[in-house]
Amino acid sequence: MRTFFKYLWPLICFPASIFAISVFYPVKGGEMKESTVKAMFIYNFTKYLEWDKESAEEKFVIGVYRYSDMADELMLNCNQKKVNDKPIEIVTLSNYQAISKCKIIFVPAKYINDFTQIKNIAEKNNVVVITESEGMCKKGSCINIIRQEKNLRFEINIKELTDAGVKIYEQLKKLATTVY
Amino acid sequence: MKITKLIGVCCFVIAFLNVQAQTDTASFNEMSLEQLLNVEVSVASSTNLNNRETPGIVSVITAEEIEAMNATDITDVLKRIPGMELGCDVEGVLGLGIRGNWAHEGKVLLLINGIEMNESLYATLPLEHNYPADMIEKIEIIRGPGSAMYGGAAAYAVIDVRLKSANKQRGVIANSSISAFKNALASQVNNIYVGNKTSNYSYSIIANRTTAIRGKRYFTDVYGNAYDMAKESDIKNNLMAINLNVRGYNIDVVLYDYNIFSRVGYDAIFSQAYYTGFKAGHAKISKKIELNEKFSFTPTIGYKNEKPWNFNDDYDTEEYEPFDITVREWKSGISFTYGLSKKFNLVFGGEMSNEKAVDNNGEIFSSNNKTSVTNNNAAIYAQGVLKTNLANFTIGCRANFNSIYENTFVPRIGLTKAWEKFHLKALLSQAYRAPSIQNTDANTSIQPEKSLTAEVEIGAQLTNNLSISVNGFDMLTTKTIVYSYDDVDDDDYYLNAGKSGTRGFETELKFKNKANYFGIAYSFYSTGKQSTVENYMVPQNADMQLAFPAHKIYGYVNISLNSKLHVQPQLEFKGPRYGITSYNEETDERYYQKINAMAVCNIMINSKAMLAKNLNIAFGVKNIFNANDVLIQPYYDLHAPIPGKSREAILKLTYHFNFK
């Protein structure tokens, strides 16, 4: 056993060497958690959208369908912000009923199987559906955030946004990678 | 350095860092959509499994739930977990039992921000008032073996605690609670958190100071002598946790100075209370390096300096033996993650450690007749997860090599599947308990104990609001390492005693809608008469083990009276238990007493921002009906049961504000 450790001990230096090398490894400053940046995307979308119906709610409600870390990120990054002078409220929805109270509903990838029911309710209630799964804009999502290499991009579906009673500013169309 | 001085130094650091942080945070939060499109994001694991699919029986408790339950320390939270129960070790130290098995000594792993908290001399995990609940962001508990990934202290369970951090909270939280028994102050807990995050770095600093007494009842030893615990059962704790992330380097530091004052060591009460101290400093640095979207690796280096079970003879007495050993440990490791595709993910790596224990009083270790001992350990591990349409398959293993005890290999396999409304898990895991420094010193031929655990879980999402899960388990441990006290040599003694283990089931029903929620958990175990270890046996009942109830129920209902006021009644029911309550020295006979079933009821009231925008006030009464709970020693030594806490009123104030 002593021999074993005699030969293996140099290995303890291996992680130390990696650290030493990593000092010179080019660190790309500004690399953020994906969900943090998505939360900021969602907040920024509100600057380019205009809801037809004036809501009676005192708050601008952004819903996250079922639990995901996106709710935490939105809470952390957007809770103190305002949209049209209304304070943002972040809610986690455990069922379909509360969707109608939201202005935006985010559907995490892991719950995408429930998308059709969510979309049907959202469309009738002037709610923008945002997803994060490949190909969802084609399938009826208003805005779909996708990853390309190390950056996030988004695609928009004008017909779905119009059907939901939401106006889109031209600038948003220009920033989107694909417009359906 | 004294922890209080360290807190002072940190305040200056916080002030400095915060000035820097204000600018950077503001810039990120105010980025336009065009700017956000240029921000690079870190790679997420491509085969992340959610809790319904993860290959383990898992409980998760969030900060919101901890706040609503008005918990004081981590033991209040762990009571809610099916199959978990507190027991009493020597010197009044409390530890955990898992599924009816004593796990305190080397079989349950506690991680705080990824740092292993089990002390190195005996691998124990002292609980009660040393980890403040209000500073916890999330606890993930694997209620089952975790050795294949987590090593030799995770044979029965893993408790992974994430403290509040700048990822969730950018600002300051000041939290203070006071509680009282009738005519006696029970506890004072003060916590402060400061954290902030920018695009280049983040930091969080937590400081805690706790003073408490264990109760105000009378403790009666096995010889019938008693003393008033209100005067001599203090617990004092200072804890500081720092997390710093700079340019991808993640640095965690945890420091604590935890002292329990007790008039009982092993059996008879002493003439006065003595302290048992646990002092430790842990530091860990790691950095995740992503070579591409599929392959990343994380080197880690950790250092620990601790004095566990410490008592120095400040009292000039002969009735309590001084014990002053310092353990220094260097640990390094490297972990690789390879996501071949969205269907397959492989984690593998290795770690090495060097522990050195030095007796500061110049006493010699019996294993080598020197005043210090060294233990070297190395391990390699791997785990692959394959997602298919049929099910998710997990296969993993760990090989451990040690300079003192024999090499060990533990494999595990798992199958999980989640449908829309249901999920199924079937797991078979081998695990090991690594003998600690004092185990190998007391018995140089001691071997790692091994456990084989089979688990099956079925869960169902009954409605959008209601879910249920049921899991069955069968745990069999061979070469069980047991502790004993050698009266002749007046020293600790350890041996591989034989087979032990339990089988049983646990079930949880949970409901949650927007405003209200409730949960109820029931757990059951039986030895199945498979145990041959006398230390844990109950002579009157072969189906049970000492200290732990076969039946346990924990239920709570959180009712929102309005958006700012919540009430949470809680109920903890324990079935009958057995403990050694008296001892006849002449005949060497122990008396095993049946402790009747009992229930503890609590009520907690939480108000959020009622009096002031950023101020939360919580009030509650624990043990409303003043039930006589006890904390029992789960093996056949002679520490009589410690009386539980009587009715206790608690008031907690939490003030928080976020940095702009």
C-alpha cells in the first residue's frame, strides 16, 4: 500500500497544476448563467410589446408554469422593476386557471408537453407565451428563446402575438433571428 | 483568529466590495436586448434529470418552506424528512438516525456549499444549533446510499445544504430570533447575510452567533442521579461561511466554533458541566473549465483544520479527561463531465486526501505509539446516465484505496422513468462506511463496513395540486462498525460487529395551490430480525432498534390568511421507542424502558411586510401541549435519554433589503 501511495501521491499535484494553468487559460469575462440571461430577455421583451387590453390588475404579472429556477431568476432580477409604471409580480403557476391573470407566461422546457393547453388559454386572455424549446415558434409559441453556440437568441411568431392581442415594435422584429 | 475579529475584517471587505459591485450589477440589470444577445452563457448539463427522474430517493426543502416552518436550526428542518430522527451520542451530542439506523458516526454526509462537514476523528456529525436554518437557501437530501458518488461518509444518506448566496439574494438580511421556555431563556440566534453579484464576480458572507440551553427539565442518569438542565446545558455556536466567485474560481470557506456544555459524558453525571468543543476551518477552491459544449472538468483543492470533541483541562479536574487533537486535511480532486449527447452523460473523476492528527497534549496513539497519525486515501469514481424512451438507466461505481484499511469497491445501478402523471424508480446500491482516524487507531484491523440497499419508489401527480410518493427500502449492512467504551483501559473501542439493517417504507402526500399548502409524511421500519449487532437491539422487541420509533408521522398545513399573514400548524408523531434508562453496576444489567408514543404540536405565524416593507415577523409556540419528548442513545452504552424541550415560545425578526 505504501508503494501505491508513493506512486499516486504526485497525482495530488495534478489539480494544483490545472489551477496554475487555468490562470493563463483565457477567461471569457461576462459568462452568465443561462436562466439569468433568459430572465433579463423576458423583462426586455416588455419594452417592445404593447398589450391591447388595459389590465385591471395593479401589477404586471409574469407567470412561470410550474416550478423552475426561472421563477427565482425573474424574482431576483425583475422583482423591483416596472412595466408601464406597474410593479412586476412574478408568480409560479401550479395549474392552468391562473394563466389568465398573467401578461406573460413562461413555459420551461421540462413542461413543454402542456404547451397546447397553456396556449389555448393564453390566446383568449391576451397573454404572451414564451418558451425555450427548439421549434416552438413554429408550433405556436409567441416568442421562443433558443441557444446558439454560447449566446442566446430568440424567434418570434407575429401571427401568434397578434392573435393574443399584442402589438410588436419593429425593433424587436429586427433583433429576432427568425420571424414567423 | 477569533471568529468575531474575522467578522469585523469581513465587514470592511464587504463595504469595499459593495462599492465595486454597485456599478457592475447595475450595468447588467440595465442591459438592452441588443447587449444581452452578446452575453455568453455557461453550458448546462445536457442530461439533467428532474427530481422525479433522478436516481435517488430525494427530498428538497426550500428557503420559503424553512421560513414558513419558523425553524431555528437544521434539526427543525430534518424532523420533517421521512425516516430521519435525532438520537443522543456521548457527551450530550445529538446526531442523526436514518430509517431506524444510527447514522451519526460516519454514515450520513453533510455538505455545506459542497464542503464536507463530518469531523475526521470519528466522522460524526453533531447537530442542534450549529447550522442556522434562516441562512439556508435549499437542502437536498438523498434518503439512501450515496457512496458511489460521495464516498465513505455517505453510506445511509447525503444532506446537501446550499446557504444563501448572491445567485438568489443580492443585498443584506439581518435576522434575529429569541425563544423562551417558561421562566427560562431558551435561545438567541443572530444571523447576518451580505451578498452581491456582478458579471465578473459574486460574493456572499454569512455570520451566525447562537446561544441556547438544551431544556429546562431534569436529566436523570442511569444511576438515578439528576440535575437541572436549565442551569447547565448551554450550547454556544459561532459560524461564518464565505463564498467568493471570481473569474470562474469558486472559493468557499466555512468556520465554526461550536460548544456543548453538559454534566454528562458517558454515564454518571459529573459534579459540574464541562464543554465539548468542535472548532473547524474549512476552505475549498474549485474551477469549472469547459473545453467545449460536451466536455468540462473541475479541479478542486480543499483544506481543513479542526479540533473535534475538544476539551482541555481548564477546570483542573480529574473527572473529565482532556481531549485535544488537531486534524489537518488536504484534499484534492478532479471531476470530468462528458455529455456525449442529450441521451448520455458521463461523470468521472478521482480524489486524494492526506489527514494528519496530532495530539496536542502529547498523548500517544495506540496504533503507532506516536503523538500523531497519518491517513492517506485515494478514490476513483464514475457514473453514467443513459436516457432512452424506455427508461433512464444509471450505472456508477467507486473504488477506494487507503493506507490503513482495506480497499473497497462499491457499484450502483438505477432505473427511473417519468410519465406525465406517474414516476417509477428502482435502485440497487452498495455503499461503504470508511473507518475514521479513531476507528483505525482503536482497532488497526478494522475494515470498512458495507451496505447493500434496494429501493423502489412510485409517485403520482394526482391532480395539478396534489402529489403522492411511496418508497420501499431494504438496507443490509455487514461488518457493522460499532462503538464501545472499554472500562478496563478507559478508552474508546471499535469493532466490526456483524449484520445490521432495516427494511420498511416511506410515503409523502403534498398539496399546493397558489395560497395554501400542506404535507404529510409517514415512515415505517422494521429490522426484519436480520440484525446480529447486540449494540442496537431491543430485547423486548426484535423488530425495532434502540432509540428510533418504527412509526413516525410529520404533518403541516400552511394557511394564508391574506397575502401577508400565514399560519402553519405542525404535528410530529412518534410511535413507541426503547432506550436504556438505568443500569445496575453490581449485576451489570441494563434496563431497557419502553417510551410511549407521543406527539409534539407546534404552531407558527408568519407575517411578511405587515409593519414595514422589508420586515418579516414570525411568532410561534413549539410543543404546545408540553409533551415529554426524549433523545435516546441508539446503542447500548450508558448515556441516559436527554429530556426534550418543553413548551417554547419563539419570536423572529428578519429585515432584508436588496442592492439596487
